[in-house]
Amino acid sequence: MAFLFNILMTALQIYSWILIIYILLSWFPGARESSFGEVLAKLAEPFLEPFRKIIPPLGMIDISPIVAILVLRFASAGLGELYQMIMGL
């Protein structure tokens, strides 16, 4: 059980970093059009798209990725609490 929990927690952390790197790529012209940027887009956009539909941009600032990352963090915390409840810690 601990092994599965560690895999899920690691996957959530890695995906959070993928989102952060993908967001930072928008600061560099042409970075998202590179092969690395395209791979990150294929991984990040399916998760970010529902948030972008719900949360409109504030001027030129898109805050939906911040909300998406917070959702991942809350999921990670919830998973940790669930694990502690199951293990009786």
C-alpha cells in the first residue's frame, strides 16, 4: 500500500512540475513551439483546458494554471490524509 501511495504522490508532484515548466515556457518566445514545448503541451493542456473554460483571463493574465496547480496540491494533500486514515496513523 505504501508503494502505491508513493507512486501516486510522486506522479502528482511530477505533473505539478510539468505544469509549472509549461507555464514558464510562455515567457520565452517560441519555446512552446519547440519539440520539448510540444511534448509538455500534450501533457499539460488536457488538464488545463477545463480550468480555462471556467476561469476567464484577467486582462492578459491567465490565472487558470494557478488554480489547476492548487487543485493538484489539494489532491495530493487529500491523498495523504486518506493514506493516513487507511493506515490508522
